[in-house]
Amino acid sequence: MAHFAWGKTRQTKVEQEGSAPGLGLIMPDITDAEFNQLSQLVYQHAGIHLPPQKKELVRSRLTKFLRSRKLASFHEYYQAVLKDTTGLELINLLDAISTNMTAFWREPKHFEFLGQELLPTLQQKCKRTPQWRFWSAGCSSGEEPYTMAMVLLNAMANKDLTAVKIYASDINTQVLNQAQRGIYPLSRVEPLSPEWRRRYFQKGVNQFEGYVRVKPEVKQLVEFFRLNLMDHFPFKQEFDVIFCRNVMIYFEKGTQTELVNKFYQCLKPNGYLFIGHSESLCNISHQFAYVKPTIYRK
Ligand SMILES: C[S@@+](CC[C@H](N)C(=O)[O-])C[C@H]1O[C@@H](n2cnc3c(N)ncnc32)[C@H](O)[C@@H]1O
């Protein structure tokens, strides 16, 4: 594995999910009414459904905002989010609430299908330089779209990929910043084979000891941007493949139905939709053809 060492900046410490900063301080209580107000706000803006069991999680993830803004209650915090005309408070709220668990090579069957079946089929059909568009919708900190990029590079060795793009979006600005940096603790790349780690990552030295960085040829295939999946999709061209895995699990059936139909609209004919292994399109009204569990075709 090649090495990298650049700049003087240290890695910023990533806060543990769900942990309140300043351990030892007393956490303010959250009433049912306050929880309902906040969960309603999150639902309206991000489609994320927070059942009553999530009350403690909401309290622990939002307490830091009450402290930093010296607010006495969650109601005051709710009012502050509503009053903020910049929209920044809402972005911070959604950043704190969304769950971003992800991994390289997560749910391997999808990547095996992509590399061994789908890409060879797409390749047979294309006579010129491939002009494919992929989308990782709800990409979190980048492991999913970077895995797609590695599968592409591996399957298409020595082919011209200049007209191939993997678009990768998320609602959470913090994970998007991490994704854009493309720097991960060494332990994160363990699911990848030693050969792929060598081929597609540089190992950090000095202050970056214990970290790896995705190589430029992987990074340049991926373009990150913020998109709330509840909003209008801004795309002018259709996609060949959409991955939306472990995202719809946080949405209610009606929201899932709308989203799946929006995905259908922005896929090319015969385009593919991949969803998470714990998700299903059963009980959803849609026009996709079933290919394999969690894989669908337009
Ligand atoms: C559990 S992660 C899944 C990451 C990746 N797809 C995977 O399977 O490993 C779910 C992601 O969906 C994002 N998300 C949740 N609601 C969203 C919304 N309304 N619009 C866009 N992204 C959303 C979250 O911020 C989070 O990063």
C-alpha cells in the first residue's frame, strides 16, 4: 500500500453516536409534548419517523444544542429551530438525528451482483465509451459509493471510465464532509481484501498513522452532494443504477412508496434499484420487476 502524509491538520475527533458531550453533566428532561414537537419537525422535513421508543435517543443527541445555546428546555430549543431563518439550526438538528451506520463492502451480494452480472451486461450493450450514471442515495460517510467505485475499477480494468460517474448524496452535512475527505481509520477497511486495500488506498504516516485515504482514481469517480430525498430530485439525466440501502427503513410506508416511485421515474429503462437487505418493496405499490431479493429492475 502506498503511503500518504500531507498538511498539518489533525483528524477532528468524531463524536460517538448518541453520546452527549460533557459526560457527567446532568441531561435536561424531555417531556412527551417536547418529543412530539421535535419528532414532528424531523418527520416533516426529512421523512424520518421517530417512534416513542426513540425519546431517549433524541434527548441524548440534542442535549449538546441546549447546552451550547444556553437554553433551559427542549421547547426553547424547538422554538429556536423554528425562528432561525438561515435554516442552519434545522440542518444541525437533522445532522444530529439521522443514523449513519455504514461500512465498506456492506451487504456483499449487491457488490458481487454489480461486478459479476450487471456491469458485464451493461458493457455488452454499450458500443462506445461507457456513459453510466450511478447514484448512492443516502451514502452516509462514503463507504458505499467508494465500494461501488472499486467494483467498477476492478470490473472495467483498462477501460475508459471518464464518462462514468457515481453520484452520492445524503441529508447529513457532517457525514458528507467525512465522505469528501475520503480518510478512514484502518479498521474501517478490514472488510476489503488485502489486495483491494493495497490497490485502492494509501496508508497514512506521521500524524495520519492508523488511517487510510482512498486513492485519486477511486475518488474522482464519485461526486458528493447534499440532497434531502423528500425534496424534488434535481437530475436532468436518468440513472443506470440506484443504491438506496438502509435508508427507507427510517420512513413510513407512504413515504417509502413515494420515494420508490420517484426512483422509478429517474432510472433509465432496464435501470436497477438496490435496497437494503432488511428492507422490502412488499406492500408498496410500484412498477419495478423483481430480479433477486432486494434487487429490482425498471
Ligand atoms: C444507515 S445510513 C445507510 C448508509 C448506506 N446506504 C449503507 O447502507 O451503508 C442511512 C443514511 O440515510 C440518510 N438519510 C436519512 N434520511 C434522509 C433523507 N430524508 N434524505 C437523504 N438522506 C437521508 C442518513 O443521513 C444516513 O446517512
